Amino acid sequence: MKSSVLSLFLLSIICTTSCGHGEEDSFPTFSALPIPETLPFDNLLSFDYYNQRCPQLEQIIHTKLKQWVAKDHTLAASLLRLHFHDCFATGCDASILLNHEGSERRAEASKTLRGFQVIDDIKVVVEKSCPAIVSCTDILTAATRDATVLLGGPYWRVPYGRKDSRISNAKDAEMVPSGRESITTLLELFQSRGLNLIDLVVLSGAHTIGRTSCGAIQRRLYQGLNGTSSMPNPPLDDHYLDFLQRKCRCASGDYVDLDATTPTTFDSQFYANLQKNMGLLSTDQMLYSDPRTSPIVNSLIGAPSLFIHQFSASMVRLANIQVLSGLDEVGEIRTNCNFVNSYNT
């Protein structure tokens, strides 16, 4: 009940700032996001899809993922990012996992992605238990959920039945946000994929875990948005900026935590950091300054449990983007996530 009240409160704030000001066509009034367990699907996905055909699937994924994250906790954030890149490019179809010349995986925009070996390891065990039954897309989706849980994030039920794409093109990887876009551009990108204003702010909260390279934030540290200023724009806290410039001065290959306060815990501290001008990426910090998104950020700062609740709902929505379901002849169940089946036979 508390989560529902918080959701409605948040949505009333959004309408106060976005509705009735000529923005209805671009930013429609949103109804309260449903709890993931009751979210309807129009693409044949279902929560019990593997109940009879591969009942041990979730236990296999959980066990293997727990082993990997115990060895390297940073893989949890890497899987979240891998899943986002997959879904945001051409829909959730495991096209990011295909490993051939000219694929999304080989694109410049994908060169820092990690976690492929985790999905491969899970797939091997799943194939032994349930041959040619479970798609790589479903494995990546469920592994992302379990990775979130292992770092203290929420659990949500994953609907299954996605098929894997036979196609992957490097140019499609360029469709994924890079962290340098304007809020308007981000909103347009999210809306083009069936996501909304809340999803943008809440999914950005995945940066409560994870890292980025010093090389990726050089422009953020030393240039304004137009490239003419030597000061960060949007601004960074002076002490935080000094720390970043010292850390990244000589080693562009070093990594920096996206959440400077609680980098290994899945929580809402990411939003409180924005209030202190400690948003590492430009797009993150602009969430706090843009009038369309700042009310949502402030609500998430004031009600940490709201972030946990909404993150589950937004992740279900993300995983529902342009999926290939049972009626799509263009999809398949890959036996090896790196290659289409015709390669494996």
C-alpha cells in the first residue's frame, strides 16, 4: 500500500510540472505503473513459460550468477549494462551477444561491455539440462535481475518466451545513449522505445552501481557542454572534481565509480549525489537540473523505497521492448549465444 501511495504521489508531481503546459503530445499523463507481477504482455511472454519445459532454469541462473559475482562483484553492474545495450539497440533479442565481424558486439560503442562469459557459462549448463529450449535473451534478462538482487536491489518476476535474433549490425549499437546527450534527446530516445519520463529517471538509477573509465569522462572533467569552457557543465562539486582530476590525470585506463558514495550497494544514494553536484556523467547530473526530471529526482531522494519499487517496474518494461516471441519466424533459440544456429550445425 505504501508503494502505491508513493507512486501516485510521484505521478501527481510529474503532472504538476509537465501537464497542461503544451507538452501533452510529447509527455502524456502517465497512469500509475503496475506492480510487475500484474503487468500485461501483448507479445506472448508469460511467467510460467518454462515451468514444464525447463523448471530448473531460474535455479541454474541464480547458482551460476552467485558464483561469478562472488569472484567479481563488478560483473553485476556489467550485466545490467549489457542488458540495457541489447534492449535499447534493436529490442531485447540477444543481438548484442552475437560475435562476428560487423556485429553490435564488435562495434566501437560496445568495446567496454562485459559479462559475455557469464551468459555463456549459464547457457552451457542450461543446454545440458534443457536442450534447445531456453533463449539467450531470456537468460540475459533473468541474469540481470539476479545480479541486481545480489547487490541489494529489488527482485521482480521475469516473464519468459523471448526468442533470439539471427541478425546483429554494428551500426545499431550507436543507438544506445552514450552519456553526453541532452535530456530532450534522451526523452525522445526513450519514448521511441515505449518508455517514459519515469523510466528515464529510474533506469538512470542503475548507476548506483558500476564504473566508467577515466577516458570516458575526460570531456566531462575539462570541458563545458559546448567545448569552449574549461569548467564542467553541468557543474561538479569542487572537492569531487579535484578528486576525479587527480585520479584520471595520468591514467585514462583507470576506472571511477558512478556512485561516489555507496558504489557497491544498490540504493537511491545516486539521486542524493546529484543534489550535491556529484553526478559523474553529464546526463546524470542534468536529471537534477532539468525541470521535467528534477521533481522525480527529488521524490526519489525523499522516498528511497519508491526507487526500489519503480526500478522493478521499469526493468520489466525495458525487457519488453520489441521482443521476438513465438509467432516471429525471424527469431530462434540459439544453442550457443555467440552464433546463430546455422553456424553451429
